[in-house]
Amino acid sequence: MNRSVESPLPVLLFGAGGLAAEIVDIAARAGGPRIVGCVVDRAAGSAAAPPSGLPVHRWDDVANDGARYAAVNAIGSPERRTFIEKAEARGFTFLTVVDPSAQIFPSAVIGSGSVIGAGTVIGAAARIGRHVFVNRGCTIGHHCEVGEFASCYAAVHVGSFSRIGRGSEIGIGAIVIDRISLGGGTWVGAGSLVTKDVPEGARVVGSPARRIGSAGGPR
């Protein structure tokens, strides 16, 4: 799969911040899907920066509309998991969104509900799990595995044969060299260089990256 999944249904974005605005533009560049609003799991007026012209709905107002709308994730942090799983349990189907400028090798696999940003390259035989967020300008090496609900922020580079655990976060501009394993729920600080395996739930920063504490484990 190397392009966005299409849907005959109108689409609700789950989230209403800056990433939602970016996904609206990705959808426009890709020729669809048709986005008709945003959904937040809090007071609708607390949305940080909803895309211009799109209404913002509270979850309680649309929770029974899973058959009427498709959904797209617009939350970058792994905390999206609770919201997404709640929506899936109510019948919402999440679409995969891939910016047209991204390059996905034919043998790579992108899990459902994932978002792949502009200029990203995903190498041969890579496996991207469900609901993964890969931001602008990232590279994911060949034969990598990225667990579900993981987040790679802008300009992250992950070397070949590496494994990124479920719910992990890799900060802007960080590098993970070849054949490294990040345990589930790990947090890598922006600009870090990861040269050794990182245990589950650890927080690491620096070049080379060193452990500074706990991120709380898998999410």
C-alpha cells in the first residue's frame, strides 16, 4: 500500500490541533477523502487550532455515528490510543493517509489507520503497524518493524532491521541506527542518536543517547 485509503463516506478527523490542519492539506493534495469535521474527547471549544471552516464536535455527539462516517487520526502523541480504540469499539473505521510525496517501497506494509507525512521514505520490507504516526521527512529503513501507536516526529531516521516498540515516541530529528530495538513505550528526545538497544519504558536523550528515566512503559 503506497497511497491513502479511499472511502465513500465523509470523514471525521479525530483531533483538532495543528496536525488536523496538516491532514486536511494532505487529503487535498491526494485528491480526497472528503473531510467534514473534527472530533475531540473534551469540550469542543478547547481545540487548539482547528482547520479553518471545519466544525469541531464533542465525542459524545458523534459516538453513535460510526456507520455514517469514516475516521482519520489527527493526534500525534501515543495518547491517541485510548480515543481511537474507543471509537473503533463504536464502529468507526480509521483510514490510512499517505502524503503523495511519500515514497513507500512496494514490499513495505503500512497498517490501517496510520498517517505518513510529506517527504517520508519507507524502505523495502518495512512493517508499519496500525495507527502509527510518521511525520514529515522521516526515513524508515528496510526490514524495520514499527509497532502500533508509535510516533516518529519530523525528520526522524530509523536504520535498517531496527524494531520500534508499540507506543514509542521518537522526537524531532532523532536518529536510530541499524539493528536497534526500542522497547514498547520508550521515549527518545529530539535530536538524539540511539546507538544501543533501549529497554521498555525508558526515556533517553543525547548523542549518544543515555537513559534519564522512565516513560511509563507500553501504551
